Amino acid sequence: MKQYFELGFCVASLAGVAAVLLQDWTLLYRFSGVIGITAVVFASLVLATINHKRSYTGTPVRAAQEKRKQYAAALFVFSIPNLMAAALSLLLK
């Protein structure tokens, strides 16, 4: 999970560098906020597909569910630095 947090931090940092270079701090809020919220929405959609009732609950289905849970957790961890950057840009406005 550490690599996903670092990837999210890199994306937030790139948005911060773009905001500094363009002298427009609303870009940090917009880009990081949109990326963070999109990641949370996709993670929620992935988790929502796990809860469907299935007639077959064998090992392949459980393995697919575990893979989806890991993917959703990775998206949540990716969104944390982006949402923090967006919140900080709002607070420091």
C-alpha cells in the first residue's frame, strides 16, 4: 500500500508544482480534488460490486472478491494525499 500512497503524493506534488509555475493556487484545489474524489468514487463502486449475492461462492469467486478489495484499498490510499492537498489549499486560501 505504501507505493500507492507515494504515487498519490507524486500526483499531488505535480499538481502543486503546476500551481506554483502558473501562479494559480486554485489549480491545486481543482486537480487534486478531482483526482481524489474520482479515486474514492471508483473505490466505492468496486466495493459495491462485491456485495452482490451469487449462487456460486467457491474459491474463484472469493479470490476475485479479495482482488477487488485490494484494488479498492489501493484507490483509497491513492486518494488520501490528493484530498489532503485539496483541503490544505482550501484552508490556506
